Amino acid sequence: MNISILGLKIANIIMNRDSASLFEPGINVLLLAAGSAARFGSDKRLVSFGSINTLILQAISQYTELGMELKVCLSAADRDDLLAATLRKESIACLRCTRAEEGMGATLAEGIAALGDVPGVLVALADMPGLLPQTILQLLENADSNRIVYPTYGGRRGHPVIFGRRFLPLLGALSGDQGGSTIIKEYSDSCVEIPVDDPGVLMDVDTPDDLRRVERLFQERYAPGKSI
């Protein structure tokens, strides 16, 4: 897939929407990328995705192509030094999380502390590179300081998830491997489900077979001449 073709398709999607109602500015992305990826057999974040990207750069581009501010949460351990250097060469902001070994909750808490005063945060996963731009825009259009917004596909909850400002202190108080799902369950009355026609919201890459499945989806979706 030629990146210029994808970029033009994303630009066309944005231009065809009412620019005044796209989304509230200031929602930041925290891309969680501090996991060890043991099931993949190597560092999946740096494996090739398609012909021009790595897995993590493709995941990042889903948000930066839409003009969103993004920080990548990495472990402070030596194993992430190479990845951090690679991302910084691409002018991508990285946060080295000293508590990442404790689990996703601890990583999220450090990420929230680094954001400052924002209207909300979109929590994304580094191993989910197969999202449609329309999916992200739909979530952003429904975001609110008092809401938690997430996509569903086939009735199943997917990623990414947007937490409004009201919930940031709760994310900042997480610890260990306690993730944002605990907040979603506790505040279900504040959650907004957005049904989407996008299997990518459920497709994370844990194994080489998973990677091949997402690549096939991506190639079919962005074939030249095909509309999205």
C-alpha cells in the first residue's frame, strides 16, 4: 500500500466532513507500547508492516495523520532504548515509564501524569494498526469531558477508548495490571458505545498469524481504486 494513496484517502474523508464539528481539540493520544511481546517471539513493535512501515509506526500514523498529539509509553528498561531512539528520529514523543514492569495500569498512570490539563485522552494500543480513520473520527465526534467513548464491532467492545477529563484522575490512580476496563465497568452509565463497521477495533497483533491477518485486511481495504 502506497502511503500517498492512504494519506489522500484520509484527507478526503476529513474534507468531506463538517470541519467545524470534527472533534474537540486537545484530546491527546497515549499509545501503550511498554509490553514485552513474549507471545510474538521477537519485538513485534519493530516488525515490518506492509512494504513501508513497522507495526508501531503504522499504529502511530493512524492518529498523527489526523493531526492528533501523541505520546508513546515505553518501558524505562534497556530493552526499549533502541525503539525510543528510532521513534525520536521520527520526531515522535516518547515517555519512558519507570513503573511499566508493574503492568498496564501503572503505565497508564504515568502517562496521564505527563499529559497535564487536557480535555480527554484517547488510550490506544501499539499492536492495533488496522483501524479505519472513520472509526477514530466517530469516536472523537462523540467525545465529551464527562463521557467514556469506545467502538463496538459485532457487539464486542474494542479499542481505542476515549476517557473524558472527568475520568483522568481515576486513570492517574491506577496501579499494577489494573487497566481502564475497571473504570469502564464502574462508570457504565457514562459510557457511549459507537457501533462501527471496522473489524480492526478487535484485531490486536499477538502472534505472526495475527500480523498476517491484519496485513491482509489492510491490503484489501486500501487497494488502489477502492473507496473506504
